[in-house]
Amino acid sequence: DAMVIQNPRYQVTQFGKPVTLSCSQTLNHNVMYWYQQKSSQAPKLLFHYYDKDFNNEADTPDNFQSRRPNTSFCFLDIRSPGLGDAAMYLCATSSNQGRNQPQHFGDGTRLSIL
Amino acid sequence: DAKTTQPNSMESNEEEPVHLPCNHSTISGTDYIHWYRQLPSQGPEYVIHGLTSNVNNRMASLAIAEDRKSSTLILHRATLRDAAVYYCILQTGANNLFFGTGTRLTVIP
């Protein structure tokens, strides 16, 4: 009964080759987030969608894009992955925007760059 | 981003209570205190959150200081499954979580 599903769990791509990571949710939540977590570091927010409204964090590189075609799905596109983009990418959802709303995380996609 | 300070690591014996401290001296009146934990090879998992009053749920208790500048996550009986990195986070904006470095909890059998 997984609620936030990320596929695949492991992804390998080549330096500079575009890659897309996917996230789906069965919670019907309004908000979806993407985080990047590098080895031995805390997760770092890249951007989030509130419904169809996209909110980018100021320090998120332009190389990272996102799409949300419907409520259930959200994609992370890395246009030209560099070695420094190797990380765990986490998707999360929350029912609404609000300081007392918990986030529900998927188990992440670990991205390796060759 | 509002900052929290946590010890890098803590140890506990199995079946004993664990008190995980967090300092957040810059907290403002409307900031919520959230705790998440992350087990190895998994995404973060919501544990508990609160504003001013102490909170209890099936996973843990959250004790918030009267001045709100610190809080303590209490696991009443640590099990081996509780070994994880515990993050204390101030939620200051819409709903964005800015994680600090967290406390790595080791549970000793």
C-alpha cells in the first residue's frame, strides 16, 4: 500500500545524457516536492508544485526541471547530468500548503552518473 | 532558513527511553517544530510535529520548552528498528522543509 512511489529505485545514466525520474502518489495530495540528498548529507529541497503552480528554490540549478501532468504524477528532468548530480532524489507530497502539514516521502531514486 | 542544532550522534540501549534534543533559538511565533527520521536506504518518515504544547502520538512524544527555543523528541522504548537519523526541522514557510544535519541514533541490543 505504498503511497508515494518512485521508479526506478536505481538509475544509471551517462555524463551529459538527459534522464527523467518519476514519482506517483495515491494520496491525492495537492503538493508534490523534489529533494536531492547527496551521500551523508541531509535532503535539500529543489522545487515543489502546489497543484499546477511551480515553485523553484533560488539555488536550484537550471539543469533541473520538473513536470506535473496531473495530480498523481510528477517528473524530475535532469537535462545534462554532471558527476556532481549523483545523489538520491526524493519525492514527497503533502495535502496542502501549511506549516502543520506533514510530508509523505517515497523511498527515492538513487542516480549514478558514469 | 531557520536553523536547528542537534547533536551529531546519540546511543541508547534497547528498550530504554531516548531523549533527542534540538535547539531552535531563532524560532518565531508561527513556526512549527517538525521531526522526521530516515532509516537506511529509505526516504524520510514523519514522526511528530507541534507548535506550543507537548504532543503525543503512537510513535513518540514531543516536549516543547515554554520559550519554544528548544524541544525534545522522546522515544519511550527504543527498539532496533528505531536506529535512524532524526531530523528536527522548523517549518517557517508555506510547507517547505529545510533539513539540518540531524542526529544519528544508534540502538544497542
